[in-house]
Amino acid sequence: DLVKSFVIIGNTKRVRRLARQVSFLKGYAEGKDEAEATLQELFGQNACIIKPSFIYGGEEIGLNPPRVPSSLGSLASEVLGLYPFQALADELPDALALPLAPPISVEVVASAAINVALGIVEGYTAELEGKEAIVMAGTVRKWREKSIYENLLREEYLETEDGSTEYISGKDSCSIDTIMEMSDERRWKKINECKDMLLRRNGNENIKDDKDLQIMEELECLRPKSMIPADDPKLNGRWNFVLSKDDLGTQLIKELLPPDYHSIGNDDEKTTSSPQSPPPWKSLLSTAYQLQGLYMRIHDEQSQVEIVLSSKLFFGKVPVEIVFCTSLLATNYDEETAGLLFLEKFEDVEIRFGPSDGWTLPIPSNWQRFRHLEITYLDDEVVVARGSGGDPHILVRAAV
């Protein structure tokens, strides 16, 4: 009676099937089978089996049990999580599909186990199989938000001699209920401070990702209860990505975009130094393809999304848009995420040479799959969004 729930780390079905066929992994697979069966017998609905493909973390590669180091795992997770690789893996036998399964960080797996054990993960938790289910469980933010709420309440304004404002920490902690009743004046003052910091910081290479993440999480916590993106027409329109993250995809896009494209902020804060010569590979690529811009367009009453790569072909002579089209469906899983959490379905890819000139590329039906998209903050100027429970991204409304 003292143990209310029990969580164990297992494997995906493909990993388990393959392990049973490999002599030195048979004992590993049999031990997992026995442990899971015992867990379900003793705890029933209070048992949870978390089933990743591979877990990455640390510095070493291992086969028994399978382990991938952080340096390789984070890169593999980004690349193998893309739709084409997932769709290809679905069609392959286990031995060929397994190398295409995106690994999951040990920190996310641990967070999922803790959140399930604490009972703060909603819905079906008897099994969490695959990257998205584990990441969604591992990024439940109720307790993290509580901590940030309380930190915000402890802050006291300290006016300095030059009239600027600094913050000091108070001694008393307050509850979530208190922060939710924060006065509108103080709430919006904090919101504007967070937005200003994010937009001023973007393009500054001396500022680390983790600080941006902290500020975006504060924005999420400060979101008024009345802010319901699924019902808000402000979500429609064109939104520019703020490229502040340090992952592989963001760095590649930064390399392809014009040098000053991602320097969003005040004009006097943008660099005025002479542009550097592009690397040889970029000069060669630009003869065939040039990326001019990247933005998201939401329309049709918050139901359709287009990720647009504004481009030019053939020495910059032929303008073209490469458009990734998805549909949005608002979910109502629970009170906490109602109006914030969407199911996003990948629909097709279009090549557009003009408003009525272009074509739709043929896409295999198994590419048209769902993922979760969470709009955690929205106002007239910025959006904060999370894909499949991952880290937040900030977008800025484009000038009309």
C-alpha cells in the first residue's frame, strides 16, 4: 500500500523482437519480459512501462544494454525524427528499421518516469512507447511552472540611483493560485520585460540558449487564463521564426539565410560591420539555390499552417516558395491544455512560382502523420510554440 505506482524502463516492440534473435542479447530481453510481467501483475493499472528505442546520454557507446553518447544521440534524434525517416522505418523489417529509430535523451526518459510516478501525466500511461509519447510525458510542466511562478512572486523591484530597475529575491514563497491572481498591470509589465529581453538578445552570440529557454518558460507561466489560442483570430497571419536555438537544423538555416536575416531587434542594435565572404560551399550552392526567408503562415480560422521557405533559383533569377502544409485540430484532452494543444497533421509539400503557378509534390500516405503542437503564449506581437512537447520556439509577427 505504500507504493502507489511503479515505473520501469523497457524497449519498443522492435527492439525487443530483435534482441530475442541476437544470442548475446537474449538474456537482456528475457529479463525485461519477466520484469514487465511481474510489474503488471503486482501493480495493474498503476504500473507504467516506458518503451524507448535507444537512450542516449553520457560519453560511451554500448550494445548491452544499448547506449548512444550525447554528442551523437542529439544529432541522430533531430535527423531521424523527420517525417521521411519515420515513414521509411515503418516500411522496413526490424533489423533495418531500428537504426532509423530516433533515440531519446536520458534526461527526458527520467523526467517521464518521474512525472508518471507523481501522477501529473494525463491520459493512458500503462505504456509510453516511442519518442513522442515519452517526450510529451517528460515535458509536463506543471511543477516546473509552479517553481517559476513562485520565483516571479518573490521578485521585488529595486530602483537604482540611475532610475533603472533591478530585481532582488524576497524571502516568502507564494502559491500558484496567488500568481494566477496577479494584477494585470504587474503581469503585463513582466510579459513585456520578457519579450524585450528575448528580442534584444536574438543575434547575440554571447548569450546562451538556456537563458532564452528560461525567459520563454516565464512567458508561458505569465499567460493569462483568458488567452486561448485555439479560439483567437490573432493566431492567424504571418510569423517570422526567431532563430535563437543552437540545434543542427537552426544552424543550417542560419548558414543558408542572408547574414542579417535573423538579427531581429532594434535597428541600432544590428551589426554594422562589413559582411564576410561566404564559405566556398555556400557560394557554389547559391548558383542553384538561395534561401531568402523562413516564416510560418496560419490561416482558415487557425486550422491551416504553412511553413514557407522563400527562395530563389538559378543565380537568384527565379523566385520560388517551398511550402510545407499542415492542418491543425484543437484538442480537449484536459482542462490544463484545452485551447492550447493541437494535433498537427502533415499534409503535403507545394512548390509555388506565383499565387496561381506551381504544383504539389506527391507525398506517400504514411508521411501524413500527426504530432502535437502546443501554442503556449500568444499576443499581437509574438507566439511561443512547442512541437511534440519539446523546447519552446518564439515567433514574431511579420510587418504587413
